[in-house]
Amino acid sequence: MHKSIMIQGTMSNVGKSLLTAGLCRVFKQDGYKVAPFKSQNMALNSYITEEGLEMGRAQVMQAEACGIKPSVYMNPILLKPTTDVGSQVIVNGEVIGNMKAVEYFRYKKTLIPDIMKAYEKLTDEYDIVVLEGAGSPAEINLKQEDIVNMGLARMTKSPVLLVGDIDRGGVFAQLAGTLMLLTEEEKAIVKATVINKFRGDKEILKPGLTMLEDICSKPVAGVIPYVYLDIDDEDSLSERFVRRKEGGLVQIAVIRLPRISNFTDFNALESIEEVNLSYVTSPAQLQEADMVIIPGTKSTMSDLLWMRQNGLEAAIKKLADKGKIVMGICGGYQMLGDTLTDPYGVEASGSLAGMGLLPMDTVFEKEKVRTQVTGQVTSPVGHFKLLEGAAIEGYEIHMGTSSSKSGGISSFSRLEYGLAGKREVKQDGYIMDNILGTYVHGIFDSEEFLEGMVKTLLKSKGLNYEQVKTVDVKAHKEEQYDRLADTIRQNLDIEFIYKILEAGV
């Protein structure tokens, strides 16, 4: 019979995703078949499975910690914000349409059968399922229709660990206040609290822990230290956006678009000693850049207008004129062309002039392209000669098709795509002197491409590029998950956690 446990938080970004991943890794190390589950995720970071279905990247990261392939059953509902009051709604990996928040609030309870079917699929296959909540269970205006926190805990009969973030301050009020706003039935489901992101001496904290246990009538299962791990982040609250590294030889600037998506594309670059990578929002921050990357976005046309209005577009074009490398991925690739046309109102309708750095046009289509891809760089020109033959692996997820003025694409790569047994071949991307565009997400996770790009940057500055050492991204991630599990074991009462699993709700 399967067991389950659920991680809920006092607010967003308290560390639910990492704690879920850490417990998944611990259970895997202890010999159990384990899977993650989040009924509803709101994020612009998404992933395409082998079946061509779309899911949140947080559950992909957690599946990696479990040592299993990602499946949409781990994240049956994904909401991708399109505006401040609306989202694209994806159910079981397929887009069902765009909804305003009020509309989705009325609709979401009809998705309970999809949620439970996905959850039961996992419980049939795995010994333990580790569930993750969203935001806070104490959002009293949302509790009646809840399908992701206490509502889900009740449906799945999962005991809950409630996590608070001490780094932001007020952790005792977070935990006590959250419990105070729960019903008696919900309080009974919460078996313990956890304090996360602690810096300092735990001895000083002990009197507070005793008082918290008295106030909440719940044990504190652990105090997790603030730990720096190179593991994919979930959302726009990522600390990567403000983190700075010193001492690198080349400067890479990623444009932090308002609707930036799949920023995990660039995590591998941060692991290279020679690279300083930063996320920028103003022209002044581009002054020292050796390479500019325009990332994916959920709203290509509006984010291009944002760059146009704040001067970033002009600054990027000046750097391109000076021979600096400019790269666009997915929506960023579409921006580099001459025109973007939206005949079906996928984004904003009408047409918009692109940046004019690549002689190609993009037309938004009704259907989203969703596929994993493998291939290699075939036609490097200009600055990119060192990329020749580099293997590529990743995935595509976009609404448009791009074509050059002469018909087809002046491509830089040859890719295989589609489902197993039905693989097809196509050309991807556009390459011209110092400008490069591609639809492939996760391209820097391909070690040969990563190494070739870093060498290209060093060579462009006249620096020695022969000794560059890149990382094996998969092996590096495995090491990070093991470090996370070690941290969890050392600071969480694992014996108590197993008792919670056995007892259930």
C-alpha cells in the first residue's frame, strides 16, 4: 500500500519545492520507489515530456531527485500567467485555453477528477508520493474551492508538514498565524512544522522552538539551514536574478523580461568558472556585456515593446553593431527577426516590427509546438565556428513558426523531433555572423554546445580558450541532489517523518 506526505508553506518561496525534492531523494536513497506530485502549479517555467506534453519544471526537478522520468501525472494542472489577471490553462499537458482569474476560480473544481486520476496513477506505481502545496493554505478567500493545499490533503489523505521561512523574518508568526486560520480538521492534518533557511546558531533558536511547540501544539520536525545548491528554481522569485559572481573572464547578460520563461535554460552557464552571468533590466547594465541573451517569454510581442520603450532594444542593437554576440531563444529568437504577425490573436493580434537583426519573419499559429529534440550544429558561421558539430538536446515549446526572406531558415542545426518511432528531421534556428537564434530550450545543458559557446566568447576577447572545463550537467545535478538529501537528513527528524508516513491522516 502506498504512503504519502505533503509539504505546505506559510507563503510562496519558503522552500517547499526544494524540501519536497530533498525528501524524494532521501526516500529514494532508502530504497523506495518515490514520485512527486503537485496538483496545480503556476509558473512560466515549463518542460515538454517524451510524449510531447507540458508540465511545470519544479516537478521535473523533483522527478530528477527521484531518479525517474518526468510525467504530466506529477503536475496535472499548469497555469502560465499571460496577464496580471489571467493565465493559459494546461490540463494533463494540453492547453485548454486562456482564462481570467475569476473564470478559472469558478472552473477549477471541475478538474478534481483529473487531479485524482493523476494522483492515483502515481500511487499505483510508487511506494511513496511526496505532495507539494502552493502558496499558503491560509488564504481564507480561496479555501472553500481549494484543490492544491488542504483540499488536496483531505482528498489524498496525506499528512502535512508546514514550512516557514526564517530568512525573511517573522517565522514564528508565519507558522502560528497560518495554523490559527485553519479549521480544527485541517489543524489535525498538520503533523509538524519545519523552519527553513536558517542562518546562525541553533542553540539561540531553541527557546523559540519550545514556545512555538507550546503555542501551536505541534512538534518542530527540524530546522533546515540556508544552503546554496545549484538546483533549478521554480519561479520569478528566484535568487538567481539578483545573484552576482566575481572574477569571471566573460560577461553574459540575460534580459530579465517581464514574462520571462524557462530561465533555467541558463543555469549551466553559471557553473563555468570563466563566466559571469547576470539578469538585467536596463541599458546601463549591458555596458560590460560580451554576450546578450534574450530568453523565452510567454508574451513575445508585449515584452519586445517593453524592451523598445526602456531602451534595451537600442542598447542590444548597438552591441550587435560592435560585434558582440547576441542570442535569442524561443520568444527571444522571434524578437530578433524583421516582423512578428499574430493573425489569430494568440498574443495581441496584428503585426509588430522586430529588432531587425535577423532577416526572417515569425507568424503565430493556433497550435503550440511541443516536442523534445536532439541533433547537432551543422552550419556555424562568423563568430560561431567553434560550435561546429556540437551535439544538442532539449525541447521546443512555442506558438509561432519562423522563416527567412528567401524561404526556409538559414539554420545552424539539424534536429530530430517527434514521438518515439515517429521521429522526423528538421532545420532549426538562424545564424549570421555574431547573431544566433534557436527554438531549443535547455540547449546549454548540452555539454558540447556549452563548451563551444564559452570558448567562442573567450576567443572573441582574444583570451586562451583551450583549457575551458565544462561540467557534466547530469552528473552535477546528481551531486547536488545528494547534497540536498544530506542536509535534510542532518537537520530533519527522518525517523519522525517515517512515523508520520506510517500513521497517515
